[in-house]
Amino acid sequence: MASRLPSTPPVLSGFHYVRPLGAGGFADVFLFEQNLPRRSVAVKVLLQSVVDAEVLRMFNAEADVMARLSSHPSILTVYSASISADGRPYLVMEYCPSGPAGRFRRTPFSTADALEVGVRIASALETAHRAGVLHRDIKPSNILHTAYGTAVLSDFGIASSLSHSSAAELFAMSVPWSAPEVIEERTTGTVSSEVWGFGATLYSLLAGRTPFEPANGDKVTTEQLRQRIRRAKYTPIVRADVPASLNSALAQMMSLDPRKRPQTMKDCAELLRAVQAEIGLTPTALEVAVDAWAFAGAPIDFDNTLLRQPIVAPVLAEDSRSRARARAKARAARPREAAAQPSDDGTTIARVKPSHLWLKLSAAAAVGVAAAVAIMAALRAL
Ligand SMILES: Nc1ncnc2c1ncn2[C@@H]1O[C@H](COP(=O)(O)OP(=O)(O)OP(=O)(O)O)[C@@H](O)[C@H]1O
């Protein structure tokens, strides 16, 4: 959390301000009460002082990425995004009462809890990767717990495209959880560097310290920490309830050579699920979006720097009248007697609609009655 006072909460129509929740590098997060539907929401507001084209680009990308991904059960839900009356872009999100960030140093996670969180977050990341998105900032403070106690991945503030855009030029990192190749600025992010960040995060939750801090509690400078990460010497977590297989999985995720790490987040999840099975736990379900979803929709534009707001579409009377005319014209042009439908094997089946049948019967009856009247009149005239 940033060591500064939170900015003034924005005045938002339809929401009541409650209290500050936290502060990051670019934004403050406040608890608000939404009026309709009534619910508590977390509102992330960009700091006025940092709003420039690059920050707007990151904000737009975060809003779009989270909206695209937040139907995943382990990704924080975003409800809406807009701009406050005083010009600050904001995101309205699901409120999460807690997260591991504050407590993992005091109370490390049990192996069972860490494995469950691990499989959930690995599923979320695998889904993001399949949608072409890299998170690029995996760390304990970006995992939150929902009101129902489940872990969700948050803060896609520096996310970028897997297929690279100008966002990929940006080097951004949280050193204790960053891969050696990111620390050395050889890459801005890859699936392999995410695997490292994920392993380092899981290690932190279990060990109560980040993986390259000295185990004896000695303090190190950021530069010393960078050097230790560059050497990537894995220190096993010595705890009775942490099996060798879990240390081995974490060591693989934090291999110096990216080619020796698990190749996907799904592979990471499977390693953790195998540990769960080994120690008698029911493996946590792997929730990964199907490909049909991952490839649906336009790709996210990571370069958009516009000040965007929701638009209320005007409904023009003239427009709706001309659309009604067009609909009537289309109806008139439709064939009267038959509606054709292709069947599965390509055969076209024509059905006569019952209403048309009724019209035909009525017409036939009318013709019959008229003929009878004419015959009667002719007979009378004789
Ligand atoms: N949905 C939420 N519900 C509750 N608290 C939240 C929520 N989102 C963020 N917070 C709190 O606000 C703090 C700031 O969040 P933010 O996403 O700006 O970034 P950060 O990861 O802490 O910082 P940075 O992005 O600079 O690394 C978080 O650490 C967390 O305590």
C-alpha cells in the first residue's frame, strides 16, 4: 500500500462514500454504497496528478481486460467504469473484505489453503493467457478474498497483450515476485515470467516471506534482492506440512531457465492438484474458459488513450418510424404461403402456416356463398 494519504473521494451520482480501502501507485480505492441495486462496492479512482495519456491507456486497458475476464469465478468482478464530475477515471468493482497481503507475513497460509488459492489463481491466469492477456503483476496484494472467502485475482492495471503492443514496451515490476529476465529487463513479460511470479506468490503465502529474502529474517536492499533473484537459488520451505512435491513444484516454477519452468498456468495448476491428491485433499476444480469464449469478441485495444464514458444512445422518433416502415416492407415481401426451413441434412422443408390455411378456407367459403346467392337470384328471375 502506498505511504501517502488517500485523495479526496469523488462525488458519484447514485453512490454514497463510506471509507478508504487502500492506496496504490496510481489510484486510491474507496468503499462506496451503491443506491440501486443496493450493495457495497469498491471504487478505484485514478489520482488526478497522474492522469496522462499513458495512465489513461493503462486505465482503459484495465477496465476492458477486467470486464472481459471478470465472469471467471477467480477474477475480481468489475461492474462499470466512468469518469467522475471532477475528471477522474474510476472503476466500480466487487468489494472484497480481505486479502492475504496484510496477513501472510504474520500468519502464513496452511498448505491446504495455499494449494486451493494456487489452483484458483492458476485457473484465472490460464484463462487470461488464453484470451491473449498477461497480468504482469502477480503478487499477494493482487489476490483478494470475496465476501464468500474465495480468492480472486485483481489489479490488471499493467496488463498487456500476449501478442505485444506499445504497452509491451513498458517495463513494470514488483521486484520480490519478478522473474530474473524481467529484473534484467530482457523481457516485459511472457507466460514463463507469469509462471515465476505465480510460484513466488505461492511461496510467499506459505513461507511468510518472499522467496529471495534471507530465511533468517535479515534485511536486504532492493539491489541485493535483485542480485539474489538473478542467481535464482531456491530455498526450500521447511515446514512439516509442506511436502517435498510442493517444494519441487515451486522450485520448477522458479527455475532460472524459463524453458525448465512449467510451460502453462494449467501445468502449474496440475502440479498443485497432484500435491492435493497426494496429501489426501480433494483436488480443487480447474476452471478454464473454453476456446469458443477465449477467441470470441474483438481483441482488447491496449493502445486506447481516449477519455471514455458510457454513452446513452439517443432514440430518435424519426429513426424508429423509418425502422417500422422497413419492417412492414420486409413483412410484405415475405412469401405468403410457405416458410422455408433448411433441415440438418440440407433438405428444404416448406410448411403452410395455419393462419394462411384459415384465410384460404374463409376465401373458399365466401366464394361458395356468393355463387349460391347468384344461382338463387337467377332461379328467381326465371
Ligand atoms: N475490490 C477491492 N475490495 C477491497 N479492497 C480493495 C479492492 N481493490 C483494491 N483494494 C485495496 O486497495 C489497495 C490498492 O489497490 P490497487 O489495485 O490500486 O493496487 P496495489 O496493487 O496495492 O498497488 P500497485 O498497483 O501500486 O501495486 C489494495 O492493496 C487493496 O488493499
